[in-house]
Amino acid sequence: MKKALFYTTDGSTVTCGLCQHRCLVRPGRRGRCGVRENRDGELYSLVYGKVAAEQTDPVEKKPLFHFLPGSLTFSLATVGCNFSCLHCQNHTLSQTAPENSRFRVREPEEIVGIARTCGCRSISYTYVEPTVFFEFAYDCSVAAHRAGLKNIFVSNGFISSDALSMLVPVLDGINIDIKSCENSFYQDVCGGGPYGFDHILDTVRQFYARGVWVEVTTLLIPGVNDSDDELRSIARYLATISRDIPWHVSAFRPAYRMMDRSSTSASSLLRARMLGFAEGLRYVYTGNVRNEGGEDTACPECRKQLVHRVGFRVVENLLSSEFCPFCGSKIAGYW
């Protein structure tokens, strides 16, 4: 247990400022994430150093396609989440209370040592919303930078501006879920409050403006968030921030409390990809379903293939710098 960051107290009730929920937490109670508890008028993290999942992944699995392609990243998570998505594929982690979880106690320097031993070039805070274990993720990130490793968040984007500002100096890359452009989706499907999309879009904008490499993922749920109008809107919003932000449109699989929906078709992903290009985005990828060329990086100017991928595996990478070897155009990314 570790005293939390980002809260105020009146000596009894605390207000958590870690994410946009800004939970009012009474003594003996927890915030919506389930992992921050008020004890005698002070807020504590219940999951500091309690690693419930850890493994080595290709960085493409995050997904990050323009960030050290072909490299390995050490992925870790505690339990807990500030969303309660009906379709969560990691619900056994995200919706489990700390006292009901199995975990290994790790120190930040230990995490860094494991990552280096495994040949990883980065550490990814992922599987659940990493904001909820912010104190541990931050300490690991500081240690990682000291050791020459990069840091990655895979996030729902519901982080507060104060926490974001503290994180930026030690964060190198982030994949942010834009689950929908409808605030009602965030409230009804994700438990994210009535202004979810507005907050998430602002998070994308803030991270991008402060120099963190940003990619975005949208999971297409048939009949829920996959209309042409909604997909166009998401792509259009991203393009107003930067046309260079890669957008991953991924296939839904029935999971958790949303078993009544069918899986996303390959044709639906291709449709979303084309809509993204039509709205001006330069890099749009399909995920979780094989589409010919849907995982490849091409130069947006000459259209030559630069990185060929099969699933999460980089088969060929022709980029030795940030410039296209064929036409010299700049290829956005962290190469």
C-alpha cells in the first residue's frame, strides 16, 4: 500500500484527481477503479508493486506500428480499471478487486532488470487502464529512462490533466482507445461518464502537443459504433489534431457481458480503413482480422510499401531513418 498522488482531503472525505471521474471517496471506501481507498482521510493505492500480469510482447501488439517496429516490449499490469466496459477482453484483471487477485510483488528496478534481460527496448503499462496504478507506473518509468528504456501507455484516455502533465516527461509512446465519438457510448457501455469522448479527444490532443508519440485504436462493434458517420467523425477529429496519427480499426470478438454481438467482419474493417483515408489520415491499419495490406506501412506520398507485417510480426522493414527510401518523404514515427 502506498499513499496516492493527486487528491485533496477535508480530513475525512477525499477527492481523487487522478482521472476524470474525480471520485468523492468517503472513509473506508474506494474510488470507481476499485484500487484507491480512503483510510482515515488519506488516499492510498492498493496495488503499488502488485503485478497481476507480465509478459514480453512485440510492440505491434499494443498496437504501436510507428514506434520502434519489430522490437520487444515488457508488458505489465495490476488489477483495477476506471472503466467497466461491457465488452472488456481483460475483465478478469480489470474488474477484479485487489484482495481477490493473484500477483507478484515487484520493485521498479526489478521490472527494469527483467525487461533488459528479455531484450526489450521498452516497458508497456497495459492490459488494464494504467492510470489506476499511476504511482507504480510512474516510478517504473523513471527507472526505465535511467536504464535507457522507453515507456508506453495503452490507455482509455480518461486521465486527468494534472496526472498527464506529470507523466509526459517519462512517457515516450501511447496508444489511446477512442471507443466511440458518442458520449452516450462511454456512459452506457463503458461507465465513463456523460462526457467521455470529449475528455478522451482532449487527452489525445494534449499528449500529441507535448511530444509523446500517439496512436489511436477503435474497436468496431457491429451495430453499435461502426456506422459510416461515426467512423468518419472519429477520423475527422483525429485529422484536426494531426493527419500523421496512426488509426487502428480492430475487430470485436464477443466477450464478457457483450456476448450477443457478432464478430466484426473483414469487410467492415476495410470499409473503416477507407473512410479513414478519405478523411485525410495518412496511416490507417486493420487489426484482429487479416486484410491484405491492412497491417503494412506505406509511404503516404509515393505509396511504396515500407514495412510489411503479418499479424504482430514485422517481416520486412525498409526504414532506416524517418524518411522514405524511395521518395524522401518524411514518415511520421519513432523509428
